[in-house]
Amino acid sequence: MILIVDTDDETRRGLARFLENSGYGVAVAEGGVTAMIQLSVIHPDIIIIDSERPDMDGFEVSATIGRKFPERMHSIIMMVPQGCTVSVDRMFASGAEEYVTKPVHLIALGRLIKRKLEYQAMVLAMRLHQPNKEPLPATWNGSRELDRINMALNESEDKFKCLVDSSPDTIVILDQVGFVHFINHPPPGQSENLMEKRLLDILPEQSKPRFLRAMHGTFTRLQTESFQIGGPDGTWWHVRTAPMKQHENISLPWAMVIVSDRTQQHNTETKAMRNARLATIGALVANVAHEVNNPNNAILLQASWLKKTWQNILVQVSENEKIYDPIMLDGETLREILEKSSGFLADIVGNSRRIGSIVRDMKRVTRPDDGILRNDVCIKKVLDSALSILANPIHKHTQSCFAEADPNLPRVIGNPHQLEQVFINLILNALQSLPDRTRKVRIRAWFDETIRKIAVVVEDEGEGITEENLEKICFPFFTTKLAKGGTGLGLAICRSILTRHKSSMDINSESGRGTSIRINLTISPNQPESAP
């Protein structure tokens, strides 16, 4: 990086254009005050100053830079009027190292800059190898030693390149503006060359503010920062930013950014937390089911006895009314009251039986799964069980949700509990996609003779899935229902279960038209050859 300090616009532009074409990064300042502000942000390797300045002359600027930034390793080149020996004497007194005369000979300036940068690299290498030694004098000149150092630098660079290239992490070196000056390999999903481009431009929008805060802390407070980035494709990255130091407390104007792929670790941790939460919910549900079941059994037993006894009393009262005047209570006969009470008792018995059915479903869902695949699974029973568990969501989302499955279909290979989980997920997804209760969900199961498998299709008249999301819909943690509490695990778990069952799942959808998901289940080898 080269900083040009000159009030003349034409001179500034000409020098900047020449240096940029030569491959250098360039910053410009119109005056000494502006230069000081610039130097508080950037760390240039070369500073070119015009000695004739209206606000603060170049010699004063040079001296001020030496006082304010004594720890920095940079070279100051002064532009002085031709033949002005006073200016040259003042230049050396102010701390500048080299000078060029005006008008500036650009080729000579280019060679001078190259020589000063080579000298800086040599001194930096010597300090890194011997950090406690005094700095080399500016007049030091030893071509043989310089060749040896250059060879050592090349060897060190080769070793460094081999080391970082073999790292699974993406390692990036940025300047203070965020431009990439080194990268060992681009992060996954990025094939373009990122050199001399801003790393910020390839980050997801939601991650940019966090990245900017981290870079601010790295450059201003010289702190190491770390944070997580989540990609739209379900990937997760751990990002660390750290200031680069020459040695001890002398910082360089760059930051190192290390990007590590944490997708698998993040997914594993999320799955573990989800399983722990489900285990807790399962234990709670099992306890609730037990606590509800006991009083419900008492209600059902006593209400059933009372209903039967009430019927006998009603018969006796009806016979008595044929002989005696009816007994009146609050304007109604005793027989009418008994008939109403009999209906109430029938409702109590019916609802108690429904509670018992719900409790059995809760126990079945929370029962530990042995994971064993069986050869005699009836797909109709699995579908009926899933629909029974989803009775409340079905009533909430649609007026029509039904299954067409012949109970005499060939049995399939599978784990009933896991297959039930698959169909609960698929049917619930279909229900949640419906825009209103007039839309339908239909489940069909039949024996496909062409592939000799049981085909089950879950169809809905919902909102459908866009072509872009259809490619990612089975990725773990990808969800289009985040606002509704979706975790992005439903279809991923379904596919995982079906893979274990040696079965397949095909998804067809059209945005605005609905979705159809077909599952092909392997039939049991115990089926007769004449099985339909």
C-alpha cells in the first residue's frame, strides 16, 4: 500500500494511475491533516510527500508521522524542488529516507519504490528470525546476505503454502478495506477467483453485519473474534478473525480470517438436542397418559354401570305411568327426565371411550422403538393409526382427508412405529400446506405390479413447492415453515427411515397446484406368488 500526500490534483492523479498500473494499492490525501487521519486507519508501506505544502509542509508531515507512529516500518519519500539543497537537508532531518525531484521521473520513482519494498521485506525477515536484535541500519547493503535471505524467504513461503493448502479450513488474509490478498482455497460453493475482491460480497446478507462487527474489533481493538454463519443451503461455518502481528505488539495492516465447516457438527448437536427434547416430551406424555387413564377408567366403568341401571329404571317408570299419574319435576315428567339423563350418560360413556383411544395413541407414539424390521406389516393399519393420531389437525385444516387402502394388500417389510412416523410427517405437511378447509388431502395405497412393491401416495391441494426449494426440500434443517415452527427435519427423517427400509420416496410438486409424494415399500418375501 502506498500513500500519496499532495495538494495538486493533477500530480496526485498521475502518480496514483502510474502506481496502480504497476500493481500497487494506492491511497491519497490532499493535506497533512488528511494524511494523519488516513494513517490512523491504514498502514502504508511507502509514503510519498510533497515538500511544498500550504497547511503543513512536507517536512513537518514527515516529522509528525515519525512521532505518532514510531513502531511502524514504512519508508517516506519526499518530492523536493530540483536543485534545492535546503529542502534535501530538511528532508533527512525530518526522518524521510529518500527523495525525488520535481517534475518526478516515474520510472526512477518505480525503481526506488521497488528497492525500498525489497529492503523492508529483508528487514522484516531478519526481525522475524532475530526479534531481539537491533534494527538494521538504513545504509546496510550486502547482496550476498540479501540473496541468502531471499532464498530462505522463498523456502519459508513454500513451506507455508504447503501447510495452508493442506488445511481443511479456508484461510484468508484481508486488508483493512476487506479485500482478499491471500486465500488458500475458496470456500465450498465458490469457484470464482476471490483475489483482490471483498470477502464481504460473497457472504449471506444476514451474516454481513456480524462480519463487519468482527472486522472492526479485529482492526481497532486487535481482538480475535469468532461467530457462526448459516448458509441458505443448510451449511454452517465457524468464522474466526484475528489481527496479524509482526512480533510482540507491533500489528500489521491485515487480518487473518479462518473459515471452518461446522455443518456436520451443527447438525449432530441440533439432532442431539432435538432427541433430548423429544425424550423429555415422551416421558411427560407417558406420565400424562397414565394420570389421565386411571380416572378415565373409573369414569367409564361407573358411567357404563349407571347407564345400564338408568335404562332399567326408565323401563320401570314407564310401566308405572301406565297405572299411576306421572311424577312431575320442574314441569317435566320423571320419565322425560330419565330419558334426557340416559342420553347424557351415553355422551359421557362415548367421550370417555374417546379419551381412552387418545391415551392409547399417546402410549403407542411414546413407546420405545425396538427398531426391528418385520415381515408382516399391514400398511392399512399403519395409515389408519396415523390418521387417528392426526384427528385434531385434520379437523383444523380440512373438511376432507381420507385414505384408500385395501386391508388385503400384501404385507410389507418394515417397522410399524417408524412407518407410522413417516406417514404422520407426510400427512401433517400436506395438511399445513392447505390454504383453507375446502382443499383436500388424499392418501392412496395399492400394489404396483410393474415393480412388485406397495405404492403409497400422499396428495394435497395445497400451495405446492417452488422448483428452487424442491431441490433442497429433503436437506436436514431446510424448512419453508420456519414461522410455523418447522425444524427442517421432517422429510430428512422420512428419507432416512425409508432408506433403512430399502424403500424410496419421490416428490412431485407445482407451486400453487399442490404436492404428490409417492413411497414404494418392499413387500414381504413370505407373500404368495399370486399376491395381487
